[in-house]
Amino acid sequence: MENPDNRYSHHRPNSPKSTSLTTNPLLSDFEGAAEGQENFIWAAFTENFQEVQSVLDRNRVLIQQVNENHQSKIHDNMVKNVALIQEINGNISKVVSLYSNLSANFSNVFNQPNAAATDSKSNTEENQ
């Protein structure tokens, strides 16, 4: 089985394969900035996914309660289901919104030029 810490090492700028690039101080600074930006991006994605999971977990509990109330066939419990189902519906809308934001952010990360790369490139051109 593959070591989980090494799964994505070929994607990290500081992997052993890229050590020859670090001889240039400008490229070394760029690699540090890129890794910091990558860490920030993954932290934001992780936070978003955790929020989605929290909402989905809440819906699981609400659905169980709705089922229990329905099976009880007690009038008051059936009336409570209206509010529970409304909360479930609101939570589904929230999950859709979170995934929409996540998708937009993901697209922005890959469609916008890396500011650190642009700065590093312009600095390199100025110094030549």
C-alpha cells in the first residue's frame, strides 16, 4: 500500500525532483509562496467540506426524527414534521450553495494566473 504522505508529493513544489530549481533565490521564494498559497487553498476547501458534512449530518438526524414521528402516527409528532422537513429543505439549499461556492472557488484557483508566479517572472525579467 502506498504511503499516504507520499501520494501527492509529485504535485508539491518542494519535492526532491525540484531541488535543482531552488538554486535561483527568486524561484526559491516563488516555491515558498506557491506552497503557502496551496496550503491556504486546501485549508479553505477542507473547511468548506467540513461545513457541508456538518449540514448533511444534521439532515441525517432530522430525517431519522421525521421517520420516527411518522411511524408514531401521533398528531403532534406529525405536526412537528412540518418544521423538521422545512429545516431539511433549508439545509439542502445551504449544501447546494456551499457546493456552488466551492466549485466557483475551485475554478478561480485554476483559471487565474498565480500572482506569485507573475511577480517572480517579472522580477526575473527585470534582473536580466
